[in-house]
Amino acid sequence: MSDNDTRKEDGRPHDEAVETELKGVPEEFLEDDDDATGEGGVEDALAALRADLDAAKQDVLYARADTQNVRRRLEKDVQDARSYAATGFARDILSVSDNLARALDHVPAALREDEQAKRFVEGIEATMREIEKVFAQHGITRIAAKGMPLDPNQHQAMMEVPAEEGQEPGTIVQELQSGYMIKDRLLRPAMVSVAK
């Protein structure tokens, strides 16, 4: 034994240099670990640290997956907002289109022959063509109705009428109001009469 190496109360060697180095280290880090050198204390500590590391890795993976899902959802929401931003405006413009179509349907044949009235009617028809062109540019399409089988996803049955010869029940016989889609979504259902 050296001069600095004296025995502690528990019988282990005491070294002044080691004591000086360990000053200021919290007590929980200085606790004696008798089995650290022999009975698996280090291995147990390493196993616990590995388990903590694996749990932390798993948490990071879940957090990444969750972040990626949120990012995808937000990208889809932004894409939908861009694609369907005009939905409210388009619904409002449909009534203008309907009124122009009704006006054209009620122009008598005699007025269509008159030179001044003819130009007026041609102006309304040109306006209708322009509206249809704008609808097409924004992915707004008319729903086929007359002669088609009733599709509750696109048609709204307003009344039933007796089927004529050759008509199958459930076939649309009259379109009361046109229906429209905006891209792949229903903008307004077609209001129809159905054969019973």
C-alpha cells in the first residue's frame, strides 16, 4: 500500500487524488456499485440504456410518420382549395345561366325573324356560349339527364309520371333544372321527372 492509499471504513482503498477529482460530483453518480465489476451491473445499465434508445427511436419514427401524414393532409387540403375555390361562385352563376336559357326558350319564332330582335337574341345566345366556355375552363360540366336511369348521386327526382310505351321505370323523362358537376364533385343535382 502507498502513503495515499489508506483503507476506507468499508475496507476499500482510499486515494486522495481520486477524492480530489470527484469533488463536486453529485452523490447519485458516486453511489457505490458493488456488482458493477462482477455481477452484471454494467450490462444491466447498458441493457436499460439500449431499451431507452430503442423507445426513443420508435418515438421519433412515429413522430416522423405523423408529421408526414399531416403534411400530406395539408397538401391535399391546399389542392382541394385550389380546385374547388370557385364552387360558391359557380353555384351563384348557375342561376344566371338558367335565366338566360329560359329567356331564349321563350323567345317566339316571330321575334326571331325580326331583324332587330334577331340581333338581340343572337347576343343572348353569344352570352350563353361564353358562360358555357367559362364553365368548361373551370371544370364545370352539365350532368346528362333525359333518357338516363335515375342516379341519386346526380339527379333529384321531383315527380313521377306514368311511363310511356317503351320507357323503363326509373328512366328520366324530363329535366326540370340542369345539374352540374365541378370536376369530380356535385355542384348541383339535376331536378328531373322520372317514369314510374
